[in-house]
Amino acid sequence: MTAIAPDWRALAGTVRYPTDLLIDGSWSRGAARHEVISPIDGQVVADVAFADAVDVDRAVAAARASFEDGRWSGLAPAERKEVLVRWAHLVNEHAEQLAVLTALEMGKPAREAKAIDVRACHRTLRWFGEAIDKVLDEMPSVDPSAWAMIEREPAGVVGAITPWNFPLTLETWKIAPALAVGCSMVLKPAELSPLTALYVAELGLQAGLPEGVLNVVNGTGAEAGAALAGHPDVDVITFTGSTATGRAIMTAAAQSNLKRTYLELGGKGANIVFPDADLEKAAATIAWAVTYNAGQMCTAGSRLLVHQSVKDEVLDRVLAKMAQMQPAHPLDDAAPIGAIASQRQLQNIHSIVSEGLAEGGRLLMGGAPVMTETGGCYYPPTAVDDLQPDSLLAQKEVFGPVLSVLTFASDDDAIRIGNATPYGLASGVWTNDLSRARRVSKGLRMGTVWVNCYEEGDLTVPFGGVKQSGFGSDKSLHAMDKFTSLKTTWIELS
């Protein structure tokens, strides 16, 4: 039986959500108010509280108090598990409300937000909840005259700064492992997309999360984000976003209390296609990898590296698939892709494309904003050919549905071009030769290499990059390491 699609437009008019700061379990008006503008049509969605440094200080103090008195950190792992699992179930129960909020605040099709983002949020809370009592301490073998223990202790107060492109997913990738190990947290969501963070936090309180354990301070990066990154009573800062902001956060961390810093930054992913690949599957996946979420992904497959012998065939197929991924109203259930998250981001995408064309790139499709009459932010699938590996469009992260096309002649050539950016987050390799797949994936300096697929994986595997894509992994048991400190206890036996 075919499921009936929700009436997303009707739901958008009825969904209710918090709009204040969450500090110490209570809602606070904050220092200022800020309008959340929908990229769907340019209309105001909500008036939201924004924090200043004083608000951030109050949130950190609440997190510190909740950590020190043990109301969360002192619970048995099984008790923390129960709360996170209940929280996950509540997210599932509110899936459609969360999906429509995602569409309203950042332009993702509501259908996709429910199927992908809300599901990821639910699974992440549940997975880390279930993992809590399965990460064991160690007892190394030492001299019989002594006894040694290595324990993982919660690091303390965690500050998390998250982006607008996958608000539900990326916030939960920080929240779940940090809270699972017993830390308390202050979350600063992106100023474009605070509503989903506030909604999920409210569900956490309903699930039994103690007051002060999770605090949410909406605000700008320049004010709230900087205050959090430089706060002397924050023990760990974790950030997903741009490389430039990551540098600023590292500087603030170093100049304050040398807090541990974990950064997941930009990318310039390549899909590398060899002649022996399944070209139809490769083309369909490449088109999806650069247009999904309107290309607003750090892992977006924004470069196509194709062997010169099959370039024309592959490019024809990719362009045909991309042509089917045109933007539409995010509350339409059949929308292939939705809106760009803001006018600023729309202008940034178009500016980079224009610069790339002025540099000598050849426009194959797209290349200008569409649906301008809606008042929203829409950019079509765009492809540019005749690029060199050091050209602007082959080097700069666009964060939009823009494909840069390059060619190569050999395996070594493919590896060289694949590595020829400042980033090292993720790429794909397309070949049916197992030896080549291993050789090329090994040669690529990337945190993740997908072979004959793209954007695959689950919570059991880590996500993170190298070079200017950052360091420190989200997902998997490795994510819990970021939020714990190792303590050795050495006991001399009498």
C-alpha cells in the first residue's frame, strides 16, 4: 500500500516551536531578537532570541553546574541510555514537524528532511544511547607488584557550533556522543537554522534530560560563537563549518584556556571515473552527489574527474541526469531539490560561477539563479567544462549545485589531480578493477573514499577529513573519544 504524503504546506502553517534561548532548563528572551527568513519565499518564519556574551556566560555556568554536581555525569550509564533512547523515540514521533521546520528555515525539501535528516537524528541519539555501556575501560597487564587502570572520564563542558546545511544531523552528531559519555553542553546552532535545534532540545527535556545539561544559545558567530569558542570554562569546542571560521575558533581556543578543538571543515570532493566503471551507475550517482541538498554539502561531489577516453559518454549521461534535478518549492512532495539556504549564499554561488567562467570555463548548463519571481533562493544544476586543476572552480568550495569537469590520462594523473586541492574530506572512485580501486583510494589523501558509490555509510564508521578539511571524527565509537579524557590510576600493591 502506497503511503500518503503529508500535506507539508498545511503543516507549515500549524507547527509550533520554541523561539527563545534554552539556559539551565528554562526559556530565556536573550539580548536581542532576530528574524529567521525562509529561503523558500523570503518571508519571515519566526522571531528568535539571539544571545550575547553575557547569555553565553550564563549558559556555560549552567552547563558547568550540571556537570559538577553529577546530575548527569554521575548517573549510571544505563540511566543516561534510557534518556537518549526516549529522546530518539520522541524525535521519531515529531518527524513531520521537524521536517517541515527544516524546509522552512533552510530550504531542504520536507520529504527529504523526513527521510534523511530526521531519521539520522533519531538513529544517532539511539545509537549512542545504546553504545554508552559498551565502551569499556582498560586494565593493562603490568608488573605483579602493581595494578593499573585506564578510565575514560567525561571531559566536562562541551561547546558545539554547528552549520545550517544539515542542522538536525550535524547537531545530533555532536550532542549524542558528548552527552552519552556524561558531558554537559552549550550548543550554538547556525543563525539561519535555529528552530530545529530548539525543537530537538525541547524534546530532550521531555525525555528526561536534566536541567542545564543541554543549553542552546542562538546567535551570530561573531558574538555568540566567538564567546563560546573563547570561553575559559569550556573544556572542548567542536565545530562544523567553513575553514576560515575554523581557523578563528582555533585561535580563540588557544588564546583562552587551550581547550581541545575539533573541526570538520570544507571539502572539494571528486568523483573519479575510469573507463572500466559502470558508467550508467556512475553518471546517476555523480549527478545526485553534486545536486543533493542543492549542493550544500562539505562532501558534495563537486569535481568530476573523468578518463579522457570516456569523457564525452560520461558527461552526456551526467548532464542528462542533472537536468532532471531542477529546484522546486520545498513543501512540494515531489521537489527534486529545494532552495539555497539564503540570499547571501545564492549570491556567493553565482559570484564563484561567474568568476570561473571569466577565467575560461565553458558553461554546459545552468549558471544563473532561477524562480526569482518567488522571492526565494533557487539555483539550478550547473556544470562547467574546460577547467584546469588549479582553476578557481576546481579549487574553491562553491557549496551549491555546481559541477567542475576535468580530465585525466592515467591512474597516477587521477590521484595527482584528486589531491590537488587544500581539502581532504571525501571523494569517490569508479572502477571494476579491485586492484585499481585499492591503489587509487590508498593514494587519495581523504578522510573517506567511496568506491562505486557516494555518501554511503552508517554510524559504525567515522566521518572526518585531513588537510584543511579539519580533524577529529564524528560518528562511530571514535566520536566518543573527543569528549572523554583518559585517566591512569597506578596502584602499588603491598
